[in-house]
Amino acid sequence: MALSRDWIGARASVVLTLLVGVLSVVTGIANIGVGSGADFQLLGVAVPGVVRQITAFTGTLTGFVLLLSAYGLQRRLRAAWYSTLVLFPVTAAQGVLQSSQLSFPLIALSGLALVVVGINTRSFDRELSLTTAQIASLAALGGAQAYGTAGAFALREEFRDVSTLLDAFYFSLVTGSTVGYGDITPISAVGKLFALSVLLVTVSSFAVVLGVVFTPLIEARLSKALGYMTEEQLEILENHVLVLGFGDLTEPILEELTDKADVLVVVPDEERARRLSERGYTVLTDDPSDEEAQYRGKVEVAQAVVAATNNDAEDALTILTARQLNPGVTIVAAATQRENVNKLKRAGADTVISPAALGAHFLAESALGGRSAETLEHRLLHAEGDDEMEAVAEAVDEASPDASAAETAGGSDGDSVDDGSGLGGDESPGDDGRKA
């Protein structure tokens, strides 16, 4: 399941869209310089060389649009999903018409991306919602360009080399972007006054749009510095391990998981979140037991949940919430007090371990002359592969002969709990987890 999600999930859709966009840009740039007079054969049909130039130019533009679509897919926008489904056949057709060595990877990758993105239709369900500032800035930019184009065309007699709408639009865009090639210039006082007005209006509109675009990026940097995650970062999470809360075991757990899976830590303390973020961990600052916090942490698509704080009561509430939001997720927990093992199990945890009881058992064995505890710890921490882990498990049974008996006696209902202590199994709820 994890492998299939990695290859055909939402994240794969974003990566493939990004790759198709980059390849389309590279292929287009490589073919723009092809001579327009060099005709070529395509499936037995003679195609003018100018078609290759046109498709190379448009293919480059299509690639840039796909890069924007990849960003939209990262935010799980439905509009971006529709645009990619339309653009992938376009890039494939452009690759066919360009007929270069780079075209074949572009065609193949476009087809693969179309399939992967198409089957992830449910992953991209977020509607595009623009803020009032974004709508106003885009409207201002469009209005400014329309004003410059219409005015320059109407006053074309007052300008040098303006005779068509394309010339007028070119003048407006070049002026607004402050490029100013100087090939189109006013030749009268009226033309100069109009050019000044176009300069003020279009440059201001470009500045506003850039401000609206870069403000979220700046906020993202500030959020990371303060230990917060942005919505864009949260939206792409999938098949990750959700570590809820912070306790004595959290950092060792993170060290074990970092190289094996994507991990998101949910902690309520801002200072601790900032420190974890500085160390490279992905952190969400929120109440780990809160339903909204776990929903933002994408618990519904997580592969596992870990609750290992120093407060068993908070862990129980956290486990109850996670189990409600995702009944099929694997939940593991650590019990600070051994008598709470069964309570956490009943709250919904699949596996509950009591680190204190486990450590106490091995320390006691070592104090009484046993030498297997340290060796067993070393084998457990450095075990690799299923066979070696199975051998370690057998060694645990040999080191704790009472564990199997206790589990058999207390686990006849098939719901035994390995609390990691090696001293007992699943005690009945009636004695509150304590042996008589």
C-alpha cells in the first residue's frame, strides 16, 4: 500500500506534472532555433518546418503553465487538476510535431502523467478561492493592460511603429514591465502624456500583483521560523507517520523514524515546535488531541499514529480522536504507568508498550547477575530485516519466560497487550491492570 501511494498517489502526480513542465520547456527551447524552411515527414505527411518552430515556442509556454499547474496540484486545487488533464495531451502533440530526440521522453512522460493524475481525481478536491486582494490586483493588472492597449491603438498616429493591436499590446506590456526597448516611442505631446499615464498605471498594477504573490511566500518563511506549517505544506502530506504530542520518548522516536518515513509532529508548545523545526523536523503547532489539529495533520491518510507523551490521560484522548477520524490507521502508544496499558488499548491503540516496566525488568535482571539484557538491547537496536527481528523476538521470550505464561493466562480473548515489560500480558479490566 505504501509503495503504491508513493508511485501513483497525489505526490507522484505533482512530481510528474513538474517533470513534464520542465521537459516541455527544455524541448521547446532546443527546437526554437530550428530553421523554418526545413520541412520534415511525420507519419508519411510532409509538415512545413515553420510548424516545428511554432510548436517549439508554444511548447515552451505550455511547459511554464504546467509548472504553475504543479504548484496548484500541490495545493490540491481542482482547477489545477483540470488544467493538467487538458495540457498533457497538448504537450504530447507538441512533442510529436517537434520530432526531436527530446520529444520521445516528453510524449511518454505526458502519457504516464495523464494516467497518474487522472486516477487521483479525489485527491484534488479543493476549490480555487481568491482573496479580495488577489481579485483586485488581477483586475487592476488586466484593466491597466487593456487601458494601455486600447489607448495606444486609438492614438497610434501619435506613436512611432504602432499600427496593429499587437503593436499596441506589445507597447503596453513592455512599458508596464519596465523593460522599455525603445522601439515604440511617442512623437507628440499627447502621445507622451498618454505614455506617462500608461507607465504609472501598468507599473503600479504589476507591483501590486507581485506583492500579493510574494506575501504568502514571506509568511511561509516566517511560519517555518516560528514552528508553524503552512496550509500548502500540510495539503501534500500522505502516507506519513503522525507523532502526536511531545514527551521523553519523542526525540528518540523521531530519530528512528526520520530515515524510514515522512513524519509530522504535532506539539502544543510554540517554543518546542520552533526548536524541532530548526532541527529539520516537520512540525505543526496545535493541540494533538484536538480533532481539527489531527484533521489538518492529515490523519485520514497517515500510515501510523504515535502517542508517547508523559501523560497517559492526554494520550488516551489523543488515541480516541485519531481512531475516530481514521478507524483503519495503526496506532501505537507508550504507557507511562503500567496499569494504564489496558486503558490505552481500550481507547483504540493497536500496540501499547510500557518503557518504564521494560527498563525496570532488564535492570532487575542485570542486578541479579543476568548478562543477556545488554546484549539483547544491542541486538534489538541494530536488528535489520525480518529474520533478525524474529530472532530478537525469540530472544526476548527466552529472557522473559513468564511473559508467555502471563499472556496465555490473561489473553484468552485474543486481545493481548504487549506492554514491553516482559512481566505480564493483558490483565483483565476489572483489576485496573494490577495483578492480584
